[in-house]
Amino acid sequence: MKPSIIVSRPIYPEVIERLRTHFDVTAHQTDPEWTPQTWTQALSQHDGALTMGIEPVNDTVLAACKRLRICANLSVGYNNFDVPAMTRHGVLATNAPDVLTETTADFGFALLMAAARRVTEAERYIRAGQWQKWTLDMLPGMAVHGSTLGIIGMGRIGQAIAKRGALGFGMRVLYHNRSRLSAEAEAECRASYVSKPSLLQEADHVVLVLPYSQASHHTIGAAELALMKPTATLVNIARGGIVDDAALAKALLTRQIAAAGLDVFEGEPSVHPDLLKATNVVLTPHIGSSTRATRLAMAHLAADNLVAFFDSGTAVTPLNPEVLTRP
Ligand code: 8YV
């Protein structure tokens, strides 16, 4: 009998077809509105799951899912997983890193440039019929080339952004991270390690690329925003909750900082109403990795993990590999 797999939300039909050659697949191609109860009930009927990075897998869920052996996130972020709980329950967790690094770094830069150079504000100006004549001081923005880039969270995506800044835009790159990179890695992305306060004080553009956890909740709040330059921009392509959105909206509306670019939000898909009032913020709906090729690669990597696990007891990108070696 084939193992039984649930795919929590719509994904590319070719990935479903591929999964069907290995598994009995329950696909949800019509995007169900899961509640914690319906999700737990559905998951409990399966041996494995392909999840999108938002469905909770914690002690409460796992207690009801006796058959479950693996959850493969299609995302690199895995804050929907309680990994220690999964390890306790003997359930393998996998994520989908690497394949989205360059695409997401591109998007971080797109938001940085759009915020600094007021791209969406300028477009709204034209669409509102306000452009009557050209003037020298129209919509002045902040320079990107030659400025100082501050990156908080220096994993794969942070390093890819650093390279874009240093090599493409001649930026001075500062970073802050839980652990310092090797001298070799620092040299490769031409980045200097500094404390968080120094980074916030010195950077012209601050980009957030750190994973969400209790420890990174509100990494940027009122106190941190107060350290930033009034000409600075802030970009969040990491996770909602890393920025205190209410405090950021206040800083934008009072011009305490110049601009922001946000792809992720606290409580998304809801967006803080004061952010919607601010004209100096570029808002996008969590599309950092969204090119078809990248999202397809992410889906195939999640499928690779499921296939490797059930075929050979291995995984390509395990988060708790100790589960694989347990008797
Ligand atoms: C995903 C992301 O597309 O990979 C991540 O962690 O934030 C995005 O690239 C999204 O989370 C899928 O749900």
C-alpha cells in the first residue's frame, strides 16, 4: 500500500501528478479555509504532509496525529512547526531552502529601491492625475548607490542581498546576526559585523531577513526606529511579527524615518490600518519568492523530501535529522 499524503493547499498540478506516482494523495486544490480543528482532523488521516509554511504543527496537533511521520514545508521559513515537539513525536520536519535565495534577494532589492526612490508613490501621483508639469524638486528620493546598507539576519538570503549591494551598487554593507560569519564569508559579501544599535544608527537602508521566533518578535519596535536616521528606509521580507507594525506606521506617518517596503505583516493577510494610511510605504502581499520557476522549485523540493523519506528513510533538507536515525 502506498503511503498517504495530504497537500494542504493548491500547488502546481505537475507536482501533484509526481506525488501520485509515489503516494495516495489527498490534494486540496480549492484552497480550504482550515481551522485548527479541521486541519488537525485532516492531518491525522495521513502518513505525511506537504505544507505551505502556515499550517500549525505543534504538540496539540501532533497528539491527534498518530500516523504522521513527516511534514514537508514548501517554504524556507518554518515558524509554523514546533520542531522540538515534532522531534519528541518522531515526526520529521523539512523546509525548502536555497532554491528561493536569489529570487527573494532580488525582491528585497526591489522593495528597497521602490521605497527609497518612491516608485509606487510616484505611480499613484500620475494615476491620480496630479502630474501637471515637470519640476526640479519632484518626489526626491534617497540614494541607493554608494549608501550604507544594514542587513539584520545574515543567512543565505541576507548574504545574497549583501552581494547585490556591495558589488552592484557600491554600497558599504553592515550586518547583524545571531552569530558572526566566517572571515571568508564576510569577505565574499564585503560585509562588516556590527551591533544592532550601530547598524540602525549608521544604515541608510535596513533590510530584515531573519527567521521569526519568540526571540526575534518585534526586533524592530519604537526604540529601534528611534535609532534610525530620518532619511532611512526599512525593508521587511522576513516574517510578520519581526516588526512592530503599529510602531512602524507611527514612525512613517510622523516621518521619523523616510520610507519602508513591506512584504510581510503581523496577522497577514490583514495589514495594520495605519500602514494603509502612510504614503511612504510600499506594500506587497508576501510575494518575495514568487516567480513561477522558484515556487515550482520549492514545491518540487518539498516533494523530493517526501519521496526520499518514504523511499529510503532519508531527506534532502531535514530540520530535525535526529528523527531519521532513531531506532
Ligand atoms: C513562501 C516564504 O513562498 O519560504 C518562505 O519562508 O516566506 C515564502 O517564500 C511562503 O512562505 C509560502 O507560504
